[in-house]
Amino acid sequence: MSRRLKDREISEYLLEDFPSGSESICSDEDDDDAEDQPNPLVLGDLIGEVQVQDYDNFDSDDDLPLSSFVHQNPDSTQSNPVNSDGLPIKAPKWKKNYRMDIPGEFSENVGIADHILSMENITPLILFRQFWTEHLQDILCFQTNLYATQSGKPFTPTTSEELDVFIALNLVMGIKKLPSYRDYWSSAPDLHDSYISKFMTFNRFSWLLNYLHVNDNSVMPNRNNPDFDKLYKIRPLLEILRSNFEKNYKPSEKIAIDESMIKFKGRNYLKQYMPKKPIKRGYKVWMKCAQSGYCLDFDFYTGKQGTNVETDLGGKIVKNFCENLKDKNHKVYFDNYFNSYPLQLKLREDNILACGTVNSSRKFLPTLKEDKQLKRGEHDYRISDTKVSLLKWKDKRSVFILSNYHDPKHVGKVNRRERDGTSVEVSCPEAVRDYNANMNFVDKFDQLKGSYAVDRKSHKWWHRIFFHFLDCCVVNAFLIYKELQSSSRKDLSTLTLKEFRRSVYQGLLAPAYVNKQRPESVNSNRSSAASSPGPALIKRHKPTVPPEIRLECSRHQPERSTSRRCCKCSTKLSPVRTIWQCNTCKVPLCLRKGKTCFSDFHKK
């Protein structure tokens, strides 16, 4: 009767020198009792069958697939990657003399969605509302009041209009940064902010910040429930914004996929540590960005599900992002976290052109020349029989690029700086240049978002995510405005991101600002007309008022003031003076027979 081998015995057999062909693998000459000894071992039982292939057609040993150097068990194919038909992917052949196919042409409509292009009156606030919609604001209002009701404490219900003010004040705080939001209402003159404090009291702002909610806690699934969602508290916001990001912009020809970080240093199981990122601790978000930097889509990393170990996570992310890009010849760029041969093969089948850095130890990749065999500017490459190319380029360090449309034979020149400060030309494959030029789309978006981001610590883990995506909406709206202004809409003024953000929050605050104005006595107006605070800004010789306030059709009433030049009809050659002004805008306007300066100013 045979018995099972112990681990120690198996190790001893494996470490023994292989016998010659005339010797048996296990000698039983000294065996007294055959029944108490293991059955004779066969080498194939330990390491599988050796696959013998004819490699005469290969150029050199470097052309051999890595899989040919590994003894494989025929029964282990279930762990191999599979193609779109569910069949295991076969190891490709790699040669230098294979040729890459010419990529197909891209002919899709790209850029801003048609419903935005057809708008007549476009303002920063209108573009912002395409993302942070009134429907989303109503959800926030309802859930905030519901959460306050569930707390069992008396409260004053909030409204969508009040939440507009709350959102606007947070946008203001992204520009006017102080260590704590309490400082804006501080009694200390060096910290107090009169602009913010006049729109909302400290207690009301704190109440809204404390009870702000996106989803109903009372119906949240238990952690042991299969339907449990780690992002349940913020899920409605994420789904609405993903939909709005996608429908407001058509993907450009070139798209980059990369990871981004939301700063968070508290304790939460979703927090990640990435030492090579500018933001090292926080929540990880994968982003798909267009050539302008516009965020087309995003996906939140929530860790593994249950006890299952996730495999090929990067490839799954890319495939999900590319679902709406099939058969259009888009060019997609990603780094070595996502890239692999099976992914390139899958994207090629879907007519998606892809390029990215890759780890040389990935499965199915051939062995290229070592670093010491390459000088700076030199490269080595192989092309598979499935039309996927792998190249290794030597700069200061070696770079591996895996692509399904670049021909590694195409080489250009790039400038590199030497240690002595001189600039020299170095040969560089076209694939490397193309990757470097187009992989930074996500970085563009992150740079814009970080300029005036709402950076506030909170005990609630999801607040960082909430305000992160509020800033994302502003950035996406700004990128659309910038593209409109530079192309089809020459009537739009040129705005920086700061000016655009100011215009957005001024529009959100306009109804509250107008409603806060109260008629004052004539005498007080005369005595304080020049010193009273108001929205009028001095520009050259005429005051200007933000259009969000000027065109807010309510509470604009004439009042007497000191004699000043009319801001509508007065010129240097023909000065016109008036004693009337708008009680909200605080600008002088004619109000006599035959003059329509007051109405024209608030309508045009």
C-alpha cells in the first residue's frame, strides 16, 4: 500500500542531482519491505511535462517567450488570463521582423456636448449648474432635514436657497484660506471676514456643516449584508456627478487614465498610503481625463471585497473606463499599474489604441537586452504575432513601453541636459515621446483642482470626498468655459480659474445678497453714499457690478444719493449727473423723463 510523501522527502528528491538516462530516479536496491516505501517517483509527477518546441525560426534566444523557459502543468491553465471568448490566452511569439498594423483613423465628434453649445446665455454659474444640478441640491436639502429630524432635536429646516449660500461660502473659503472655518466669524479684527459673515451666522453654518447629509442612514445595509456599500453615505452624489461628467463632454481622441488622491489623514479603512504621490495619505480615485484635462469619469477604490484576493485590478479599471470607447480608435494612455499584454490584446480587439509603461516582469513579455548592453538613447524591441510591441529605451534609466499601435522602429530626437549643463540631442522612440506628451491629463486636472480647493479637516470621513467633488465640478465647468471662449463663443470674456470661481459663488450668493438689502433713509444715504459697502467696483472711471447681482430681478429700487455721474450714459465728453442710485447695486443712474438708464442697467 502506497503512502503520501512528506514535505521533507519531496524537498530531498527535488534537490538531488538528476540521474543519467540509464539510472532510475529512485533506487530501491536496499529496500527490505516494498510495501512500506513510496512508489517510484517520475520526474513528470513533480515538475510537470517539459514542453519541447522548435525555435529555429527565432532570431535569437532573446526572442523566446518567457513561458518557454518555465515548465508548465497542462492542468494549470485555469489560472491563466482569458480572452473575450473565455479561452486561455496563448503565449505569443515575439520577433523583431514582425510588422505593426497602421492604426485606424479617428473621426468621432469630440468636446463640449451639444446641449451646452446650443445655449444662448452662458455664464460660469450656468455651466456650474450643469454639474452641481438643482436636483442634486434638492437631494441634499431633503437628506439634511431628514437627518436633523432623526436626531430628535429641535431645528430650523434648511432650504435649497440656503444650501446655495452654504456651498458658495465654501467656495469663497477655497480662495480666502484660514486655519479654521471659525476664524471667518472671529471677533479678532485680523481674522474676521465681513464678506462671509454677513451672509450667514457662525451657528447656522456650523449647523449645516454638522447635519449635511447625502443618504438616509436609517436604511443603510449592515456590514454583514452582501449589499453593504462602503460608500453608501456618499453614493447618490457620486452617481449623479458621474452621469453629469459623462453627458456634458464627448471624449477626445486622446485619453489618459491615472490615479488621484483625496487628502485624508484620519482613521478610515478606505485610506491608502502612496509614498510617491504628492498627497501620500488619503482616498484613492481612478480618473479618466480628456486632452483638455476634463474629468470624463472616475472610480473610487474601496479595497477588496470580502476575503477574495483581487487580481488584475488595473486591467479591470481600464476595461470599465473604455466601455464607451469601443470601435472608435481612441488613443488611451496609462502607466505600469494598469498595463499588461492581455489588456493590450483586449483593447486591440475593441479597436482601442493603447500605450503605456509596463513592468518587464509581467506575464507573456519577452526578455530584452540588459541595461549594460544599451547606451543612452539606444533601445531594443520585439513585436508579437498579435501586433503588440514592447520596447526598452535607455535614458538615465530604462523605460519599458507596451503598445498595440506604435511601431518601435520609428525614432525621433529629444533634448536632454548633461551634468555640465549643456543640452544634447538623444534618440527617442516615437512611443516614448507620445506617452510623455499625453499621460499628464489627470495631472492637469489635479493641478487646477488643488489651486483653490476646500481644504478643511473634519471628523466625518466623507466630508473630504464631498468637497473634493464640489471642486471637481468647478474645474470641469471652467474647462468647458475656457474651451467655449477660445473657439466658438468669442463674446465670452477671458477668465482665470480664480475669476471663474468668484463668478460662480457670486451667482450663488446673488439672491441672498439682493434680499439682504434694506431701504435706508434719504439722509443716511446722503451721508454715507461714498463710504457705504456695496458690490460696485471701481474700474477706470465707471463702477461695475457683477452681472449675477446686477441682473437679479428683485429688490432693485431707486433711492436718493449725492450728485454723481451716471454710470450708464455719462461720458468724458458729455458728463451727465444724477442724484439717484440703485439701493442694491449702489451705482448712480438717471431717473428722469426720457431716460431709461435705470431699467437698461438691470436688463442688459
